[in-house]
Amino acid sequence: MDAFTRADVRADQPEDQRLALSDRGSLTFPTVGRLELDELLTQLVDRAQDVLATQGRLRGLLRANQMVTADLRLPVLLRMVVEAACELLDARYGALGVVAPDRTLEEFVHVGMDPAEVELIGHLPTGKGVLGVLIDDPHPRRVDDISHDVNATGFPPGHPPMHTFLGVPITVRGEVFGNLYLTDKRDGRAFTAEDEELALALAANAGVAIDNARLFDEAQQRHQWMSASAAVTRQVMADPPDPIVLVVEAAQATARADHAVMVTRGTDAVAASIEAAVGAETIGNAVPLDGSLAGRVFAERHPLLSGDALLDACDAERGPDTGSLLALPLGAGTEPDRRVLLLGRDHGHQAFSATDLDMAASFAEHVALALELARAKSDRERLLVLADRGRIARDLHDHVIQQMFAVALGIQDVAQYENSANADRLNRYVDDIDATIKQIRRSIFQLQGNAQAGRGGLRSAIEKIAADAEAALGFAPTVICTGPLDSVVSDALAAHLLAVVREAVSNAARHSGASELRLRVALDNDEIVAEVQDNGVGIGDTARSSGLTNLRERAESLGGTFNLTVPAGGGTHLRWTAPI
């Protein structure tokens, strides 16, 4: 032994230690120490592997967080959240359910199942069973075997088997937006507390991303509503043929609604009617003012949001699948609102929110103002035309007609001093001038009548009735209209008059066998007079008694008269009058 060995090996040391120190001068460890060191090295390796695994999962979480912030479009974002969660926790199936105000799932985004499986299953979950527990109690929930859970309601036919389950809530600004669901880890193990922590971390980041996406989507929608409002205003001011249809179509497209209708209130105190519709065949249907959403808006004069159309709206206001409705008054504030715009979304689509109501109501206010401005612009243009036509009428009456009267009087004066042949010729010229004066007066009445606001044109309606009867008569009847019919005759009286003219001309076409028919409508001493005379076979039998009775009753109800006579030359002469 060398000096080191001799110094360290003593007689009082245990034999195994002396042997270890004296063996060829080498340094060795005892058996117990070697075992402890191996155990420490094993623990160190295990810890290192845990650190590597944790580092890998943290990297996975960072990668998942990057995925959920890569797109601001909400539908795309929701799917990316589910895909990132499945990748992070190695789950075979994943889903995200958006919670509706009625505590059901209004939207369900899922990954992991084939399209054929989805089609076989049919309807998507609405929030029953284990999913409903997480809606009612928004706290993380882990289940080792979902099929044996006390809250399980079973799977529908065709649904793939699922066992392990992990669900965590997604909150946005303190409110539960939805829930993230994961099932069946690919390694067959149950979800752990660490999996739950990772899912919660991802859900928290997803909540921020969803909030940003909703704000972005809201900004986009506001921009779309403002653009639609500007476009509709511009088009309405250009005087389109049907501005109400234009408004309904623009609102339906901008609101992403499944259907839209415009409800208009007239003089009826019980019901309104649907003036225009998109996505529904309901034009002309009556909407009762009592018990309808539109009726409430007419009464309260402010927009309303309905989350349950079946409960709040009547049948005429909703479709068979309508879930939520917006009811928007269209009024400029100067008079009671006459129109209500209804926008509806079907079940299965995202329901309207208070933000949607605010944006759509602003659009309705702008559109109502545009319609009012367009009406005022049209009235102003009509007044300008009326003033111009009035000036022309006054000039014709005060100058042209007076000068023609003077010429006619001069000719008559000259005719007194001429022989009979020249006098006859001059008198015929006077008659021609008189007929021309009557024609000018008729033109004056037309200039005045056609410019009246809100008139449909009584003269035009009478001429159209005669034109429509031409095919049945076999010839064109003679139509004579005298006096300012369009400006003096009220709408109610005009409706009676047109019914009388239509019945009289129709009777002549069907029964008279005439070759000539003369229709005359004139104003005479504050009365409207309608005369229809033909050269046909006369009254004959009583086949037309019901129609003639109606004409007589119309006249009597208005305080007028009705006479039907046979002229000396044959035919029929009908005369109907009513006071103006």
C-alpha cells in the first residue's frame, strides 16, 4: 500500500470499507450508497421528462392561443377555438356551444365527426343532459365515463360512442358566452386536473378573442347599416317606382334576416296590412293591431325586440320557423307612425341582440326621414307643375278664349249685314269657334285636374273603362268629359261614379247589340252627371234588374237620381246623378 492507503485504512474500520479502500489502491462506493444515487438519478430523469412534457404542453398552449387570435371573423374563430383545444388536449372530439338567452344552445360548432355521421345524427344538441349541467352551473366539469353519468340522457341513433368528458365555460366580460366541450382522449386515459387547467387557460384567451371578434363584427355591421342607409336614401330621393320594396329588401339583406315585411296602417282602426315582403308570401295579409308586435309598436312608438316570435307575434308577422323578431317604427316624428318594419330570423340562426335592435332602429329612422323628404320633394315638384299649369290655364282663359269670343262676336255682327248664304257660312264659323272654345276649356280643366296631389285621374279611369269595353262592343265608344272632374270629385264619389260607368257600359256591351255608344260625364250645377246612350235594342227584359237596382241604390244613398229611358229613335238612355 502507498501512503494514502496506509493512512486511510485503520484497524477499527469495517471490513467492507477497508477492502474498498485497499483494493489495488482504487476508490469505490458501498452498495447502499450506489442504490441511493441510482434512485436520485432516476428521479432526476423523471423530473426532467416532466419538465419537457410541461414545456411541450405550454408550447402547445401558446400555439393554441396563436390559433384563436389569427382571425377576427366570429364563425371562423369559434371553429378554430375547438380545433386548438382538441390539438392541445389530444381529444378526439370537441365542440363549442353558444348559450342563448333562454339557457339553450343557439349555436353548436363541432369537430371530429365525419359529415356522414353528422347527417345521420340529424339535429344538433340544444343543451340537455351533461351539456345542460354546464349551462346551469358554469364551472369546469370532468367525467370519466359520460355514458354512466347521472345527468346523461343518452346519445341519438348514429352518434359515435364517447366516454371521457371535459367541459369548461367561456366568459366574455364577466358573462358566460358559451361552453367548450372535449371528449375521448386519444390515449384512452381520463382528463386530468392539468388538462382542466390548460382548457381553462385556453378558454380565458378564447373569451378575449371572441370579445374582440364581436366588437369587430359589430363595427362591420354598423358600417354596413350606415352604407345601406346612405344607399337607400340616395335611391329613395331619386323617386324609384316602389321605394317601400327597396327599403324592405335593403333591411333584409343588411340584417341577415330570413324574412322582412312592411306593415302599413291605414284608416282601419282594427287591423293593418302587409305592404311589402321579402322571404315570405304575405303581401296584402291583415295584421291585427291588438295582439301583434306591430300593433304594440304602433301604440308605443319605439322599436321592440322579441326573442320568442311564437309568444310575441301573430301568425301574419312570422314564418313557420321564425325565432326572433325586430319591430321598427318608420316615422319622421311629425305625425303618428304609419309603417312598421319587421325583420325575422329562423330558429338555428343567431338570434337578434340589443345591438342589432339599436343599429336597425337607426336605419329605420334615417329611412323614414328619407321617405318624408322624398314625399316633400315630390309635393314641391307637383306644386311647381300645378302653378305652371295654372298660369297656362289662366292665360288661355283670360287671353285666348276672350279673344276668340271677340272674334266670334265680330263675325256674328258682320253676318247680320250679309245675304243668307254668307250669313250661314259665317255662323258656321262661329259654331266652329264655339267648339274650339269648349275644347280649350276642356284642356284647361285637364291642366288643373291632373296637377292635383294624390289623385289617380278620374278622366283617365273613365277613358280606360271605355277602352276596355271596345273589344266587347266591336267599336270605340264616344267619351265626353266636361268640367274639372279630377280636382272637384272626391275619392269616395269617384269610386261610385266609376262603378256606375263600368256597369252601364258593360250592360250595353252584353245586351244592347248597339253600333254606337256615347258616354258623357260632366259637372252640372254642383252635380256629377253620368249619361250612357246607345242605339241598340232597348231595355227588353228584366235580366239586368239586379245591376240596375245597384245603380239606383248608389244614387239614392248619395242623394242623387237614376233614370233609364228609351229615346224616340230607339236604344237606351241611362242618366245617373249625385251631388258633389
